[in-house]
Amino acid sequence: MSLTGRWRIVEMDMWDRDAIDLEGPGFIELAKDGTGQFGFIAVHGWMDCRPTKRDGRPCVEFSWDGDGEDQPVNGRGWAMLADNGTLEGHLFIHMGDDSGFRATSFAEANAQDGR
């Protein structure tokens, strides 16, 4: 299974699902060309991804630049493919909050939501 594609953020350590989806479904998207983007709450970031492995599993580490509540923000993070097919990772906002996250395919997230 590949890390590339658009994933729905369904869980974060710091925020509940209503907060994650404040401005639309929370997501993280990883492209084959080493770029990506994410959005949750009022934060949107564009990522520079570097492939690696953690515990023998496919992983990306990334730096990101973006905006949060109309203010420039940046940071770093990582995302790893879990054994159960979900994407798990951690996102750090420079000089701000950080949170672990779990993401699933949009189809799976919609099925769990009854959509």
C-alpha cells in the first residue's frame, strides 16, 4: 500500500472531530513528486516530503509552510503507514501546538460516518 493519495484526518490528539472539520473535512494529501498539503481547523499547509522508513514501514518526514487563521505558520511532521492501512503521524507547528493524528481513506471515513 502506498502513502500517496488524499487521506481524511479522523482523529487528532489535541482536537476533536468537530474542530478538525471546522472549515471542511480535515485531510492530508501526499503526492508522488514529494510534495503534499494538509488542512484542519483553520490551518492549511504545503509540504516538502522526504521518504524514509520507521520500524520497517513506509514513512515520510516533512517540513511545511502555510497559514492559520490568516497568519503565516510553518513547522514539521511525519506520517507513516500503519499495519492496519491507516496513516498515522505527528504534526508540529513552529512555536505552537503539536498533535498526533490518524487518517483513513476518504471512502472508509465516509462509510464510518454513514455517508
